[in-house]
Amino acid sequence: MGQRGSSKFNSIEDVLQPLINNLFRKSSFGPHYFRCRLTLLRSMKNRIATGVDVECAYQEDSSTPVLDREKIYWELSEQTHGKTRLGPYILHKESLYVDGYTHQIPTTTTNSKFLIS
């Protein structure tokens, strides 16, 4: 997918950077938000999709509480229409992680019937 500094990486970063920065600035920790940058792009799903890793920084001070990963996760989820859209881009619903946190849907064993034609 191109290395950091390559023209492909830089052009993708130039498009995504404003979208990502806007998300974080609109969040509850926006006043403490410093910046985000793309750290990794990777091909996924047989080159149909692109995995994007983003590293964000915020300024800590005595009034800044410890980063609440779950709260930020839900804010970002809401701002991306349930983790489905970021601007013109479609997001994979299960791809949002905030400092390792993601919402896990409990799985249960059920009997299911499928129609395969």
C-alpha cells in the first residue's frame, strides 16, 4: 500500500487527515486534542479494502482526566454513523479500536437455519 513518505501514502493521508482531525476535534476531548497521523496502510480483503491505522496525540494537563477509551469509542462510533461512514468512505463496522478498546458483542449459541441456493 505504499510506505510512509511515498506519493501514494501521502496522497491517501492528505485526503483522510482532515476527515480524521474533524472527528477528534468534535469529540468531548477536542480541547485537548493535538493531532492524528496515519501510521499504516494495508491491503485487505484481496485488495478490495484498505486497513488504516491512525495514531493520535492529546495534551495532558492537571484538568485532563485519564483517557476514557470507551467514551471516545462511542463518540467516534456515533460521529461515523454507527462506524459505517467517514466522509465518502465506507467503514467496516467492526474495525474501530481506541487504544485497543472495541465493543465486543456477546456471542451466544443458538439454532439457526440458513437458506442456501
